[in-house]
Amino acid sequence: MGVLNRLLLMVYSLLFLMLSAMGVGLFVSAEWGQQGLLAGWLDRIYRDTGVRWFVLAVSIMVLVYSLRMLRLSLENKKEEPGVDRLTEIGHIRISLKTLESLTVKRARGIKGIRTITARVRQDSDHTSVGVGLKLVVDGDTPIQTLSEELQQSIKTHLEEIAGVDVSQISVYIADTVQSDRSPIRVE
């Protein structure tokens, strides 16, 4: 929502908050028999008990709605994080979740990786992304070779498929799991 719309919504909410508070105050004032500046006019409106209860009900509904609208106007809504690209034809936004899915899909194709979780974050300058990987690998593939191959493969994949710049890929090896194959005995 634009800044102008939020400002208008806030002014509207404050206005109706004051009007509904005045309605509730006038009802209480009329109920206690106090005479105010508009006593004659209000006397005609509040003479009928049904009208008084109706005015109270409407005032309470407007009060509740106004408080809700005021809260909504003051909330800072955040967009879902993503990477923006402007093309000749229009605007493209790729969510970070999509980039994480692409990363995991690419990593599963590399031999030696058992499980992987990926986390993609925008860099502070919003021109590139950083990728964090947490892996469980088999114990058979050299970890250094596996990590470098994974980093290069993911960097190339994200830059080609999504068109985003990858500034950093951090790899955390959480555990190793030995292969399920049993040793072959030759006698």
C-alpha cells in the first residue's frame, strides 16, 4: 500500500475513532442524566430506548473497526523477500524460497551428498545473494573436492537459471554417513 493510502487510512481511522468515542460518551451522558451543550437535540434522539441501544451498538462497532484500521495503518508490512530484476518488458521478482529450491535441486545431483538444506539471503546492497548450505555427506568423497564442486555448480546454476549474482556460498558439513554397502570378501 502506498504512503498516501496509508496516511488516508490513518486519518480515517482517527476520525472514526473520535466519532465512535463521542457516540459512546453521549450514550453514557444521556444514561446518567447529565445535560450537555447539545442536550435538546440529543434528547430527541435518545428519548426512545431502542434508538439509544442502536446508537450504542453502532458506536461500539465503529470503535472496534476504527481501532483495527488504525492498527493496520500503523503496521509495517513487509514484502516477501526476493531478488528483483528489471527487463525491457517489465519487472521480475524471484523469491528467495525459489532460489533455495533451485540450490537444493542442483546439489542433489552431485555424488557424495546425502542430505542438504539451503538458505539464501540478499546481500546488504541487494544486488547479489549469498547461499548457506548445510550438508551430510558420505564418507567416501573428499570433502574439499566435494565442497568446491558444489560451490561452483550452484553458483553457475543460479546465475544461468535465475539470472542472479551469487557473491558467496558457504558450506557447512554437519556430518558424514558411511555407505550402506557392505564390504565384499574375496576368498
